[in-house]
Amino acid sequence: MQAIEFINQEYFNGQYRYISPSPDLERHVVYYWLLDLRRPLPEDEEFRELLLANMNASLVLNLGAPFDICNAKGQLLHSCHHSELIGYQTTPVTYRHYPNNFLVGIKFKPASLNYLFHVKGADMQRQTLSAHDVMTRLPELESAVYDAPDMQVIKTLLEKFLRRHTSTTTDNHRFDYVLQSLNGPALQQSGFQLKKLAGLLYVSPRTLERYFSDSLSISPKKCLAILRFRHAAAQYVLHGYKADWEELGYHDFSHFRKEWNKWSA
């Protein structure tokens, strides 16, 4: 499985561990991941990974040393000492890791974290939330994950935790439309265009805008622009300027470069 963040590939490709969710949780989870830096390193050594226009919120279990969230210039925004919910970052940020970091995370599909844990979108934009303030039985999960012998056991523990929440979610047709908008086939079929997307979901554009506002506190137009960019950026990493830009929702490579400048400023 390929991570779509722009990271220090040489280092992090050998350090991160990924595992896919079980079929019943694929609607909400992209993957589970592990970053374990509990080994002797020079005291001044650190590693950074860059995230551009990150629309996928995460639960990060912090079981070791703190890690930092910085802006694109390297200025500290927040130091994460405990388990946290990482919200939507629409501007570039870097994660700065140090020796003895031990992080386990769940990368959620857009809107799913909000849906499962009843977190308002406005509380997740460009900031973090203490996971202990939102979730029950988290210390029990942290302890079990810390002692887990391998990634498969960690996955089992995380999914048992998640299923407690999926079983208690109530029907919310507005959120269901948002989840379909962001994670279903209609997104790419629409070319990331709001009017076409609303038509594929059998609602009016104004209705879809209202559902986004109620659920995520972000306009669907901005949300779709971010997701289009992230999808195209992943293809750019694979294919360079020869990617099929029209299929990705851009006029040409120059159009994509303008978006890159926008989301990396």
C-alpha cells in the first residue's frame, strides 16, 4: 500500500508499517499505520514529512516521545505529547519526528472520523483535539497497543475499538450523503465538479452545500478542490508531467502547477 503524503521517502518507506482495514471498516478507514523509532539514534537527529492540503483526519496514539506539527517554514504550530485527533490541514504542514517516537494511527476517509466520534468539522480544521476528551476507554486501548507483539494484533485491537463506535452511530442522512460524496465512485465520475456530483447523488447543489456545512464546516467546492489536488499529486509522483491531466480534472500540467503553488504556499 502506498502512502500518498509527500514524505522523506528514503527514510520513512523503511520505517512506516501499513495494514489495510477489514472489509466491514473499509467505508471509514484508509489504513492503519505504525511508526516506531524506539532505537538508539543521535540526539540531534530528526525526520520530517510534508503534508499538502491533507483532507484525511487521523487518530494518532502517541505511545512514546512527543512529535511536532510545524508549518511549511518549519515554525512550530503544536507539540503532540498525548494521543490526539489530527484535523484537516488545508495549508502545508510538516510532522517532525525525534528518537523514541512510537506512534500508531488510523487514517480515516474524509468525514468518517467526524461521523464516528461526533466531532464537528469546525473543531477539526487546522488543529488537533485531545483524543482523551473525545473517546472513552482510550487508556485501555493505548496500553494494549503498546504491548502488542506485531501489526496484525494492533489491527485487531484498533478494529475492536472502532466497532464499538460504528455499532452506536445513528442514522444521519446528511452525513451519509457527505460520505458518499467524498468516498464513493461518484467523486471521480463527477470530475470533482459540485454540480455533477450533486446530480449523481440526486440532490441539488445547494442541498449538498448545506449538508457539507452541517457536517464538516467546509464548503464542498473547497473540499473537492483539495481532494482533486491530492489525487492528482499522487499521480504526479507516479507518472510525472505525463499524467492524464484531463482525466484528473485539470486542463493540462500548467493548470496543475498553479494548484500546486496554491496548496504549497
